[in-house]
Amino acid sequence: MKICFAIINYKFFHSHRLDLAKELAKTHTVSIVTDCSNGIPQEIKYLKSLGIEVINLPGRSKKNGYISYAWSLRRVIQNINPEIVFYVTLEMSMFGAMIHPLLKIKKSFFLITGLGTFFYSKRLKYLVLRSIQRLLFAFALLKQNCLFVFQNIDDLEVFIDLKIANQSNVKMIRGNGVNASDFICQDRKYQNKVIFLYASRLLLSKGILEFINASRLLKRKYPDTEFHIAGGYDAEDPDSISSEAFNALVQGSEILYLGELPHSEMKDCFHQASVFVMPSYREGLPKVALEAAASGLPLVMTNATGCKDCVEHAVNGFLVETRSSEALHDGMELCIKNLKSMKEYGQKSAKMVEKKYSLEIITQEYLKLIKL
């Protein structure tokens, strides 16, 4: 069977869908349509050596608007002539819905990997965009050969409540699968020094300011404790922290800013840490948190959509209130005060991933899906 993944940019594909694509390519023909401008040539060459076709489709820009981009996407997919297309993320699914009625394929899957903070914005721009999305999805669903795939029950129920989807055209698959051979569980001693790790983009909606504030307070009380941040900063992103906050982070001594690390280096970053922290406001299902858990890290995360699926409170970590530096401070401090339990928490994190989120389990779910 010929399978096509359509995804906005290569970097996101490599960090979130690469392992799944490689597994599917063992028994099917797989093509990737994405913007390769941020791809590493050696990685793309490696994919091609596995028989995975990588087709460059430049991203949408001011010159290349919505309609133009959708038309280019349609042309590329027609040339591939796949039986199955996975449109990855809400944004790409919107383009998929736009062109789905014009394609002769067996089935389209709209992979909703998260709704994002702007989905609920009441600004006119986003209200109009949501209305357009609803119309496009409704039109695409008329053909009855497409399906929404969600990573958590909250997002699924939002689409049903908004009447964008119904029980007959939804499916839930928890994430993309974590490759246990890449993220091996490592026992940690947890004796004196604790290293808290935040690994995500420096976005307000990821809770970066809450982490910075909580870390600075804890540093005063526990001077031997370390706080690390690994993640990219984009000053042009409206959700990014201010340039002043970023400069203060880089120049300050309380927190070690590691910059944006390649995905291949993250396993070493996890192994050097003691506790993984993700105070996000909302997620689909954060793969980085599951990779940290697979590496044997306890988790401190917000009790928010997507995040709460990664943590069983006081079993493999702690859940804290969203958008609260104080609550995050208290959750992180619980790790310091219960240091002897952290090794057990980390082991339970790894077992959770093995039982629920392993690459083998998720791949089987996708193989069942394409046979529907």
C-alpha cells in the first residue's frame, strides 16, 4: 500500500513522526511531503536509503497563500498517487480537507496533534479561521472516506461538541510511539544534587515563564539544585517570550540555557537530568515528555489536556495547576523533599511508556487503522 504523510515542516516530522514512518515503511511504500528547508541533508539521504520518498513542498508564505499552497499540495499528492494520506497537525488537516474532495484516494486521515492556544482565541482572525475549518471539514466528510485521529480524549470531545466531528468519524491513538531502543531507562542515584530539565520551545503557552520563575525561587532555597532549559527561541513567534526575558535567561546564572538541541542529542540530555518538567497550558500528547519518561525520569507536569495523560500523580511524578509559578514551584519542591522516591518514580515512568506508548503498540494501532 502507498502511504503519504503531509506535514508542515521537516523538523517536526523528524522529531514526531520519523520512527512511525520507518516502521510503516517496512511493509508499505511511504512518502513524506514537507518543507525541507530546515532539514539536514544527511538525514534526508538516510530516509531515502530506507526507501522513504521525501518530497520538498515549500511552506506557506505571504506570496504563497492558503489557496496557492493547497493547490501545490494537491498537485504533489496526485503525482504520488497514494492510497492513504495522513495530514499531520490541525493546520495541515485544514489543507487536507480543502483538497480531499478533489483527490481519488482510498482514505484521508486528519491527525489532530493538538489544538494549540490560539484555537480558543476570541480574536476575529481566529474566529473566522475556525469557521472556515468547520466548513472545510464538513465538506470533506461528505465523501465518508476520511477520519479524524486524536491523541487525547479532550480534543476529541471538543470536535464532537463543536459538531465538527461525530462518533462515526473519530479515532483515538495515543501519540506517535516512543522507540525504547533510542530512549533507554537509566537508573539515577538521587543522592544530593537534583537537575530539573525543561525541554521545549520558549513559548508562553509551554509554561516557560512559570518554569523560569519557579526555578529562580527554588535556586535561592536550594543553591545546589540545577535548572536546565533546552529549546529554541523564535523572536518572530507571537507566543514567544520577550527579547528582554530571553536575554535575562541567557545572561543569568540561576538557569543553564542549553539552546536548541538536535533530537539525536536529547537522550543524553535526559540521562543527565533528574526530573523532567513541562508546565504547558495544553498539548496533544507531548512526545518529549514520553521520551523523558522512557529514559527513567519522574515528571512534573500541569493538570492540562495532553499533559495529564503522562503522569499518575504521586506515582511517576506530580501534576500541578496550570499557569501558576507557585504551584509549579511546590510540585518541583516535592521532588526535592521526596528525593528517595524519585528513583522509583522514574522506573514507573519508563514502565508506563512501555505499556501504553511504545512504538510497537502505536505502530500496530496505525496498521489496524489503514486496514479499516
